[in-house]
Amino acid sequence: MEVKSKFRKLFWARAGIGCLAFIVTLYVCLNSISQYSELRKNPVFIVSAVFLLLFLCAAWDFFKIFKLIVTDQGIEKVVLISGRKQCIPFTSITSLKKQKITMQGKAGQITNGYTISILELENNKTLVISPDIFENYNDIMVVIKSKILLFQGNDPDSFSS
């Protein structure tokens, strides 16, 4: 049985809006260069350059986006931008933890939040699987949990989740 991850439509919408905002800001930045004789006296260039730096920092996470393919032997992680594949055998997973992500404001919680799963691997590496990114998060996690239990020979109640 093989389960392939599916990205949420909202995830792609956020990525598209971010790319569009980056392109518009880059256009404004480059267009403003010719307005002033010195760049340090050009307020539009300075502000748009700061926004470009912020967009580049945020884009760093975009290069880490991956899709998952859960097979009978392990998890195949494929980085979207580079296409680099990494195979994670179920025997290398040491634990499975859950963490709740909530939005906080000054008055308290804004939303109930959502739960992400953190697979801790050998060599102190982790793999974070989030329902914020994957549409079929529940299907992925059910298969991963069953395969971990099968390969590690654990009792279903003894494995931490």
C-alpha cells in the first residue's frame, strides 16, 4: 500500500500570493532606482529593499517544502524545488510526538489550533508532518503509525504518539 501526500489548495494559494508580492516588490524596487540620483536618499528603494530582504528570509522555508510517499518499507521524502529524494526506513524512527500549534493574541488564544506530528529519527533528526500543508494528513499518519508498530514489533499501546 502506498500513500502519496496531497498539498492543500490554501497552501498553494499562500505560496502564490507570496511569490506575487515578491515580484511586485522587486518591480517597485527596481523602478525606484532611476528616481533619485543617490540610492541612500531614495525612500521607496530603501523600504522596498527591506521588504525584499524579509521576503527572501521567508522564502527560505519555501525551499524546504517536500512531498511524502509512504510505502511498505519506509517514507520517501522528495524536496519539491531540488527533487532530492531521501528514504526513511520505519526502523530508523525512534519516536512519534504530537505538538499543538495555536495562535495567541494579547487577550488569549485566537483559534483552537491544529496538531502537528514530529517523527524523531536516528542521529537526532526530525521530520515534521503538518495538516496545514497536507490535505490527507490523517491518512498519512494512520499508515505511518501502523507501519512503525509493524516494523518495530511494538505493542500498539506502548508506542508514544
